[in-house]
Amino acid sequence: MADLTRVHGSPSGNVSYDRSVANIGDISADELVDVAGRKLAFFKIVVQNGSDTNQDMRTEMGPNECVEKVLQIMQNYTDGTNEGSATILAYQVEGDNTGQISVAVEGSSWTAAALQASIRATTTLNSINVTGSDVTEPGLDLA
Amino acid sequence: MADVTRVNGDPLGVVAVDASRGDTDADGVLDATLTVANVGRQCAWMAIIVKNGSAEAVDLQAEVDTGDSVEAILKAIQASEVSSTQYGGEILAYQVEDDATGQISVMVAGSNWTASDMQTAIQALGTTVGNNTLDISGSTVTDTGMKLATS
């Protein structure tokens, strides 16, 4: 019986639902593929004060405290005029003093720059100075 | 009108649906890294570094075609049995790094994998994996939680 070599169905992304597209062959950028559900964005937030000193989030886990307020900012996207979309699927708060919160967001309208600006613009969250906070979008690059 | 201060509904995990609690002594302060899944099944987050038998990282930038090694590794994660009664889990998302580090990051829903079991399964794929017969027998797997890297 003749063999048919499979030439389609690679692990590269499909345009319809993935963020990045390697097309065919070698990749030229980090290739993030969402196998199921809506497109995901991954943001690394490091909460810092105006002197760029990391703010310990371990004691900021209560109602109305800093972590909750950062997540609320993310969930309620606006660019000042238009509301957008951002459903937090999962997040992780580091059990150390690095101030890092990692967030997976479905159907995100955020850019890292816009999210960073929104967090910084609040100035203080539960009396924590957040004006030097940094946000990057590394994709699903696990540390 | 009297105010009622909200004292419940913090960002800490709920045992039933989340991967970790973080605040193990319930004093409102994290004792360990906290991962919370708001919807869906519990997820495991694994960083795979594909390495050969000499523990050298294998560049995956040219390994994403049909039948190449990235596909073989994803199939192993998706299809392998952790034990005779437990399947590995469902890959929800993954990322292949566009560099020579050999890193694949995977987000696995409903995972029964431990990092050790996954590492053993990937190493067992052997020394001639995929169209380009890669040696991936020295690959390592770390359960990082959802901690994202810098870039």
C-alpha cells in the first residue's frame, strides 16, 4: 500500500487563533500557540516604587490590597475613551520580595506599555507606591 | 448610611479550583508562591530545556515542522500515560523560544505530570527524534509555576 507523507499539521501557530505565526519552516520569533480557547497574553508585572525598588507583595494579598487592585486594573481595560477586553485566566504572585505578579489574560486588549502606564498612573495602591512598576510581555516564557 | 468593610474575597486561592494556596497558615501573608486559576481546570506550567546526551541545549528554531522534534515532544506530553491509570494532561498553550536555548514552555490543563515524570518521558524519546533525528536524551523539565521570564 502506498504511503502518503504528512506535510501539514506542524506545531506552528495557525493565523485564526494564535498570537504569533511561524508560517512554514524555521521560526523567526518566539512561537506562542494557544491550542484551545481564546488568544492568551502573558504579562510580567514587577511592582516597584518611584525609586525602582521592588515592593514585597507577600503582605498585599487581602481584600482591597495591592495585588487585588492591580488585578482589577487589568480586568477593567480602558484606554481612556474605549473599554476593551481582558479576562484574567490565571495569575501567580511570587512568595518572595521581588514584587512579581505573572498574569495570563484571555482576549486581552492590553499592551505592556498601556498596562504599565495604567498601573503607574494610580500612584499608590493600598499605600504602596507603584509609580515605578514595570510590565513586560514575554509570552509564555517560563522562568 | 452605614459602611460595611469587605473582609472576604481576597486574591488568595480557593482550594477547590486552584493549584496552590500560598497562604498556608491563613494569616493573610504569603508563605509560598501562589498560583491561581480563575477558570477551567488546574494548570501545570513546565519549562522544558531540550538537551542532548551531553547536556548541551538543542536549538529548536528549525524544529517546528511537521514530524520534527517539537511535535514529538508535544505528542509525548499530550498522549503519554504517567501511570497505567493516569494520562498526562491537555496542552492549553505552549511557546517555543526563538533562540538557541532549546526551551519549550507548556501550560497543561488537568495535568497528572510531575516534572520528573515528564522529564523521564521526554528523555525516553531517545537519540533519533523527529525528521532530523535529534538526540534529546538529556532534556530537563522544571515545574516553574506560572513565573514568567523577563523576555
